[in-house]
Amino acid sequence: MFGYYLDLALRSLRRHKVLTTLMVLALALGIGATITTLTVLRLLSGDPLPQKSAQLFYPQVDPYPADQPFSRSGKKLPWLMSYVDAMNLLHAGKAQRQTAVALAQVKVMPKTAEGKPFYADGVMTTAEFFPMFDAPFQYGAGWAAADDDSRAQVVVIASFLNDRLFGGANSVGRMIRIEDHDFRIIGVLKPWAPQPRFYALHLGSRNYGKGEGVFMPLLGARADGIEPSMMMSYGPGSSMAHLETSPAIWLGVWLELPDASAVSAYRRFLANYAQQQVALGRFQKSRTALSGLMPWLRSEHVVPDDARLQTGLAFGFLLICVVNTVGLLLAKCLRRSREIGVRRALGASRGAIFAQFMVEAAIVGMAGGVLGLVFAELGLWGIRHQPAQYASLAHLDLPMFLFTFVVALAASLVAGLLPAWRACAVAPAPQLKAS
């Protein structure tokens, strides 16, 4: 029976080409706008490390004086930590893994005579950064904790930087000059750039993009005078030259806690630490926080409000397109009242008429989905040419490709319900008399 309904639907759509074109175009425009904005929203709000995000946590303490709160209301905790507090937490070793992170813009000088210096995004961090965040290596490996303590001048570089400097060859053991200092390459990462770049949040760089080019031991980089991109002072005497002892926050700390009991234990440790610092006179408030990765991203509003607004507007536009399609299908149904009456008189049941019109609506939806994909690709192409951090990442992946047809089918079936019900309610006798 489905083949029969399909044949009837295709004949009907061919007979009413203008109405069919208008219905397909209306649905396609709504679907294209919706899929474009949903793709961007999915990119911006995705889980950067889905295999491990439930185990990653971000601690916060409040070293600010009572008369100089971090926010005007004094309710918001500082995003970052001072060097003293970050090192105290790391050396306490209460987490399965822990790392401190700061970002820097560094000048890279190629070894070749014809190469010109250029700036790259850099990370100053500690040894457990790579295993904690599951950063994959193409060549070599990261440094050890001993390299942190000895201020070793070693570096891990990203694959795109390795391609630029060494043509993609194994560069482990070779030297790279960063900010007038020679660093020995010990590892090359495979393409790796979590989106959003959660570890870079509030550190003075972009939240999205292809990632950083160089990763250096924190103490070794600081010994060479490399300065962080972000520093916020909360007391007198702070300076870039003496960041390790200055009253300034410039480091993000991340922890790996394997289960709920470890999280509870660390919350208690963090609260006790803050109380100890109050007793020592370093803190005036013992406020702390420990946020999971995804709650942390939500609380910091990483997803721009305009992206959510645009998605809501796109769904509203899709609803308008569905309503217009309902009107066009109803008009088409009224024009076919005599045909429906004849079919009913020949023995077609109301269910058969209803199924016929729903199949017709589904065909319109699938055609709208195909054209909607074209519009979505055009929309994403336009986004890729915008000066946004995430612009180059706006691509339609397989889940969104399949979701396009789910949306198209759902929209067309919703649009076809009222016309199909109206069609199966047509009484045959009046139509036969009128003919």
C-alpha cells in the first residue's frame, strides 16, 4: 500500500508544481536556518573532553582584601590563583593529578636563515597537563615532574607548528628558539584542540580555535622571562617581574578527581586550606569553590548569549515556515475535494486518505530537507568567513547531517496533520453531486 500512496503523492505533487515548490522552499528555508544555528550552538556548547570531563575540576579561592572584592558585589570568586596558592595546592598532592596553567604570546624564531620570526600562542604549565587532558602525541612525550623542578628548557610543540618549522618530520631532539632562548623539543602533539579551550578560559586568549603552538614548563619559561597574557593584582607591590611573590592572580589550576568521594575530600581540603590562609593573614575570607568542567563552563557563560538567541529565532522562523506549509497544504487539499470524494465513493477509507496525505507531506519534508542542507551549508560557509574565534570550525558533521532529515520529516508531518485530517473528513456525497 505504501508504494500506491507514494505513487499518488508524486503524481499530485507534479500536478501542482507551484504549490509544491513553495512548500519545499518554505520548509527548506526554515530547516536551513535552524540547522545552521544549531550547528554553531553545538560547537560552542559541546563537551571539550567527553571521555573525561566528569573527572576534571576547577578550584577557586579568594585572596582579595575585604575592601577590594573581586566583583562589585563581592559575591563572585576570582577566576585565577596566585603563584603561591597554585603551588601550595599542587605540592599538597591531594588530587589524582593536578596542573597549573598560564598562557603567553611568544616569539618563535626559525633556525633557517630565510625564516622570519613570528608569534605563536603558548602554554606555560606543569608536567601532568598532558596525561590529565589526554593530549595525544605524534612524536616523543611530555616532560617529567623533575623537569618542572629543574626549570628545564624543553618544549612540546603542536603538529601545525611542527609542519611549519620541520615539514612534519620527527623533530624530537631538535632545538627551537623562543623569546631569544633555545628550547629542546621533546614531544610533538597530534592535532589537538578541545572546543571550547576550557583550560584557556580567563587566561587572556581565545576560547575557540586551533589551539596553542608551544607548551613549556612553567618554571623554566618564567626563568627565561616569559610573561603570562593575563595578570590581575589585588594588592600593592605586584609586578610582572616578580609574579611568583606578587599579590596577583595569573594561573588556572585543574584537578583530576576520579570519584565522588575524592571530590568531597578535596572540598574539605580546599576549605581547610582557605581557613589556614585566613589564620596566617594571607586571606581575609575563607570562600572557596570546586566546579566540574561542564558546570564551570556554564557558570562562566562560555556560550555567547547571542548564539542562544539566534537559535531561538531560527526555531521561531521554522515554526512560521511550518505554519505557511500547513496553509499551502490546506489550499491544495481544498482544490482536490472532488478527487477525494471520488476515492471515498470507490471504497477508500478515511485512514487510507489520511495515510495518502501524510505520505505526500513526508515527501515534501524530505525534499525540503535536501534543499535545507544546501541552505545550511551556505549559512555555515558565510559563518566561516566571519571574524569570529570559532568561524573556521563551523562545519556540518554526520550527526547534524542526519538530524537535518529528522527535523525535516518531523516538520513536514506536523504540517501535514491538519490538511490530512481535513482531507479524510471530506464527505463523498456532496462532492459527487457537485461534479
